[in-house]
Amino acid sequence: MIDFLGGLGQRFLSLGYSTPFVSLGTSYMYSSLAAAKAAVISVGEEIATMGLPSTICPLVFVFTGTGNVSQGAREIFKLLPHTFVEPSKLPDLFEAARGDTQAGKSSKKRVFQVYGCVVTSQDIVVHKDPAKVFDKVDYYAHPENYIPVFHEKIAPFASVIVNCMYWETRFPRLLTTTQLQDLINQGRPLVGICDITCDVGGSIEFVQKTTTIDSPFVRYDPDDNLCHHDVDGNGVICSAVDILPTEFAREASQHFSDILSEFIGSLASSTSLETLPAHLKRACIVHAGALTSLFEYIPRMRKSDIEVSPQTLQPLQAAKMKYTKMISLSGHLFDKFLINEALDIIEAAGGSFHLVKCQVGQNTDTMSYSELEIGADDEAVLDKITDSLTLLANPREDLVDCENNIVSLTVGKVEENGAVKENETRSEAFVLILGAGRVCRPAAEFLTSVGRDSSKKWLNSYDMKEKTCVHVIVASLFLKDAEEITEGITNATPVQLDIMNKEKLGNYISQVDVVISLLPPGCHSIIASSCIQFKKHLVTASYVDDSMSKLNQSAKSCGITILCEMGLDPGIDHMMAMKMINDAHERGGKIKSFTSYCGGLPSPDAANNTLAYKFSWSPAGAIRAGRNPAVYRRNGQVVHVDGDKLYDSASRIRIQDFPAFALECLPNRDSLVFGDLYGIKNEASTIFRGTLRYEGFGGIMATLARIGFFNTEATPIFKNETRRLTYRSLLVAMLDCNTQELADSVIDERWVADRIDTLSLCKDKEETALRTAKTIIFLGFNDEVEIPVSCQCAFDVTCLRMEERLQYSGTEKDMVLLHHEVEVDFPNGQPSEHHRATLLEFGRTEGVRSYTAMALTVGIPAAIGALLLLGENVKAKGVLRPIHEEIYEPALHVLEAYGFRLVEKFD
């Protein structure tokens, strides 16, 4: 803390502020702790008499946790003139300071104190269920049920964060790198972070290495996402020295020696545990070459894991128990030795247990967490064990010290391990699915249906080498998300997994046969590298990028297949295209023209707004995709389309077999690469890939872009601190009008359309201007409602409004339409042929669950890819796409048998 205060002075000096902190040196420069404290007191006296510049105040130090580390940091802080405020009062503190600024009172005013705020777990997370309040026991047992709010409720008001709180990977981070970047870019008062915990890559994500005593600070710059060894420039400073006691070597040695010396005599002179004081007896792990009774749980828990590793995903087969159940225990299991009682209960009843997960708290203030799979041959015995464990978790208050012996118990479902018939050959395969979004559920259901009667129809179209059951493990950063996906699915297991924990990721990958990654593309190379290490196949639905291409040779060398682009687009589009092209080539034909259209759209009855579009994913991503440049070949001529003209390039299209759909298409990025990919580069004079939208979409979006709705720059209107910006005032400003002159005017569709025409913002007809005006009003841009401060530019505001107003509701369904057209020329005067292939799929409702068409058409192909790899149907190794016949032929058969309507016609 002393070191950081000195660095804080240097940082303020670089920002143009002279403060008393600059006079402080680092701790090791002082002859003693007392001398260092005297220096801090001197700084405090100067603050009390001379004050601090009002422009850096209120200067708020936020301390995380209440343990010894936090107490030590606050001991130094309290040497300064200070006031502690409750976390809930931080906004009021800043509002008061802001009021002084607006009143013109603070320009020359000095502030003569600093502020402190202590936060605990209940201040930094909230339960995902708004109806539930924070519960410490539940949080330590199931942190996946909680979401972080520190970056929203506390960090925006902190000048300095002093991180003193213990953290494990299963808990939400205190501050992610993205959250820190947002705080800095929003101009929040955060100046520095004193990370006393020094958890590298831990609760403060950007801290990737510790700092040293002779160079205690780094400066994190959000612009380049790098740490620099100086305090001058953009960003925040951070100290993360991990050997702080050595700065006061004499006091630290004296302190530890004084404590240890109280025990040395008793330990050295004792020949029996029974003669030791109670506190020493409890602390003895080994005596006379053997574990003491309190620590006998160690070999018992290890013995449960002799057959399999601690991260095993298999059921309790070593114990050959008929009934099994998953339980989780959290609390003071090891420091109070309650784990012994739990194991005694299981074994005394004749049951068995298997350790699945164990995380031990690092001190007496933190709880431990264990997951056990318990088993018994009699369901009544299993129920008795559960009841006894429940009693352990909920003891009578008059019999125990409930505060110290508290245990939380969560009980899973009973599963009966069915016996396999004597003459039936059945093997079990394991598939790990990473990611628990909408796409995951269809994939998990599809794979776990293998080997069951429900799969017979589509399985008959696929040559299974043996009757195989598939066990799916769904892994997500948040366990609750994985549990929601697997609920009701037989043979599916939810697990919590952070893929950045490479050891844990490797543990899971090493135990499965195939991995499916449904995570964002940036995660795939990490997962692929682990799959290569453990020689496991991988399936993704994302495009092959440079990072994946570089792994091709490594995948080949270790004999695995990394099957990418196994979704809809890319995925089914490849398979349908290659089938048509290869069929034509086999008959001696040459491809004259290849055009492909694909779009995720609302079903016609759900296209009930002027834009005729709705979002099932981030509007930001969709809008950015519509600003990408494109290139294609039309009748031998290469056409380039600039990103800012893409919406204007939309062209009307009608599909012969679906004439009722009034559609248009936008060029989709680089179509020419597919000439190489499909082997038609030198024969096709037209190669075009387009994105489908309902007619009129492009014109409206192009007009919105010209008005300025997609601008990502923070214009002056967003920087006006004297008046909060409203949606109405933003619209008026973008349409180049004076807000005051329109104070009492009605802003309606006609007024907006007239302004668009006046400013010549619409390139074609008046109809588009009016439809754009209707869209603007529908999105609520005429509301006299304040825009949230999190919106820093027009693009942010537009995305927020679209996310609010253009969502699917109730029973509305989406639609996927994929359409290929191929013109084939044949030699020897044979007539040319025009081939068409179409996939039309709508969202489905099955029972109480709804599935989007997009989730089905991405998830099912990915699952089929895994099935092909399980059956060893794919002989090719390396990084592949589904353009090979051994992949697309069986995959298309299964897709049709599953129920997808793939229609091919030609004339």
C-alpha cells in the first residue's frame, strides 16, 4: 500500500497534478515500518492542510475483502485524513461532487480528505435470478448462479482499487480486461489498481505477470491492450508485487518468528499426539510416519479415484453400483474436518463414492467445494445416505456451532445403471461440446439419441460400424447454462469449464472421442491445439481462419481430423454446392455460373415491422457484417463493392420455387475464394454469393447509415455534461435541426421523411424515405427518454434500440432459406442445364421447448460431423471442410432423414 501511494503520486504528476503522494518512496527505502508509517502520516498532514486538487476528487480507494490483507492495507490508508463510505453511497458521493462542478464551486476548491470503501462478495455479484438475494453459502457452492456487477456498481466510482480478496477460477472475475477498457474509455476516475493478491490472470484479468520491487508498476493501455513499464501515457497503473513481506524483512521475520516460537517447544519435546495442545494436535497431518485420524480422508478420497482421474466423466463403474447420484458439498469441509463425517456416512450405509471435483479453500475464511458421485445397489440405501448427508448439512442448532460447521448440500438426480443384454454389443462414445448457446441443445439431443429407437429413421441412412451410445458432456463457463441445455436429456452431463484453464481443458479433452466447439472463432485455435496434443478429433461450425490453417500439418501428423465449417453457412451450403458441381463434372459438364443465396430471416408472419427483420443474435455483429466490402464475378467481370455502399447494392431477387417471397440480396464478402474452393475458378464466368433479406431492407439500412445511426465516433453531443441526451434530441441533431426550435413540435413519420428528403439522404424513391421514417419511429427515436450513459456513440444507441424493439416474441419463429443455382454447359452440342437446390427450414416447437431454424441448421450439421468422426467414416486427416464426398454424401443423407427439406430441381 505504501509503494502504491508513492506510485499514485507519480501517476498524478504525469497527468498534470501535484499531490503530496509524490514525496513517498517505496517501502524498502525506509529503515523500519515505523519510519514508513511516519512518512505516510506526513503526507496525510499535508493533505489535511493543503488539500488535493478538486478535479481528481473525490479520491476513492475501494478495498476488496475484509481479511488480514485488506485490514493491513486499510491500516496504512487510515493514516491519511479519510472517511469510509458504504458501497451503496458511492453514487451519492459523486453526485454531490458533480453538483459542485455544475454550480461552479469546484474550479479552485481543494479537498482535504480521501475516501475509502470496503466491498465484499455481496457487493460484487448478484444472483442470476432477480427474485433471489445474495447468499454467501450458495455463492461459494454455486458461483455459476451469480453474475458480476462490480464493474457496474463499484468500479465506475473508484479512483484506486486495492484488491485483497481471495479468488478461484470458478468465481466471476472482479474486473475483466473488456470491462476495464470500457471504464477507461468512458472516462471513469480509475487511476490505478493495487493488486495485492497477485493472482496472475486471476480476478484482475489483465494482470498477466507480477511486478518487482525495483520496478513495481506497469501502465495498462486499452488502446493497444498492452502493459508498459512506465506511468506516463493513456490507461491505468497497476502494482502486483508478490514478495511484499521482504520489503520489511526485519519486521516480517520478527513477526513470523514470534508466532512460530510459541509452538516449537511443544512440538520438539512431544513424543505423543495426545500430549500436544488441542490446536497443535489438529494441525498435525503426519505423526510417526502415518496420517493422523483427522486427515484420513486423504487416502479415502484418493482410493475412490484409483481407477480413473480426478476429472473423470464416466459413471461409477468401478464400484458396480446399480444406483448413482451426484452430490455437491460446500463449506468448511477440511479445516473443520466435516469431510470425514460425510465419508463415514456413505461407507457406514454400505454405499460407495467417487470423487469428481475438489477445490480446497486457501484459508479459514474461505469455503471448500467437493462433488461426489455416490452409489448403492439399493435405492432405499441411497435415499438413506442422502437423508444423512442432508442432516449433516442442516443440523439442529442446539447441537452444533452452526456458524463454524455449516455445510451446503446439493443433490442431483438418481440414475439407474441399466444392464446390457448378454448378446447385445454396445459401446459408449463420449463427445465434449464446448459452449452452451442456442445451437448446443439440438446438437446434444441429436447425438444422445444415437442407439435409441428415436434415431432409427435417420440412422438407417448412415452406416454405423457398431451399435454405439453417445454420452455428451456440455461444458460452459457458467455451469447453470450447461445445466439448462442438458435438462431432460438422457446421457448428457453438464460441467463448468473455462477453456483458458488449459490444464482443465486438457483433462476433459483427453477423456472423450470427439470435441465440438460452438464457441466464438477466436477460441478454436486454443481448443484445436489441445485436441492435437491428445489426438482427439474436433468439429467447428466456423470458417477456417489463418490460425486454424496453420494447424493443418500438425493435425495430419498426429492422425486427427479437424472438421471446420460444419454448420449452415458455412456448412450445408458447401455440401449442397459440391454435390451439384461434382455431379455435373462426373457427367462431363462445366460450370458456367454459380450463384448462392442464404439468409436467416423472420418467418413471413413474424416479419411484422417496417424493416422486416428481427435479431436472434447481437445487432452490433449484424450491422457490422452489413458494412463489409464484397467482391464477385458477373459474366466474366470482377465487381468490387465498398463496405459503405453495400446496403445500396442490394438487388431484387425472386426464387422460382418460392415466388411468394419478396426478397433482395446483398453481396456476401469475397465470393471469388469459392471458385478455388469448389474447383470452378477457371470455368465459371459468374461466381456470386449473397445474403438474403426481405425486399426494402437494404434501402432502409443505407438511409439509416447516411443519417448517422451507425457512426461509431463519439460526437460532441455525447460529450455534453450539462444536459443528458435523449433519443429525441439525438434524432433531431442527426437530422440537422435545432432542438429548442422543435421543443413543442410533434416528431412523426411524415416530419422525419420530409427531413430525409430535404437533406437528400435517400438515393431512390420517396417510398424508401417514408419506410425509413417508419423504422426510426418504430425504434423509438422520437421518445423524450434519456439515453443510458453506457451509450457513447450513435452506433451504441442504435444497437440498444434494435435489441429492445426487434426481438422475437411469444411464439414467433425464424426461417432459414438457402438457395443455389448452377448453370452447366456440356460438350458435343448437348443442351445446357439449369440446376437449383434449396433448403427451407422454419423454427420448431416440440413440447415446451422452441428451437430456432438457425440453431437447428447449425447444431445438427455439427453433430453429424461428430458422428461421422466417431464412426471413422472420414479417412482424410488435417484441417478439412465438408467439400469432400466422404463427408457431404452421408451428411446430406442424414440431414434429409432427420427432416430437413432439401429440394433439387433442374431444367
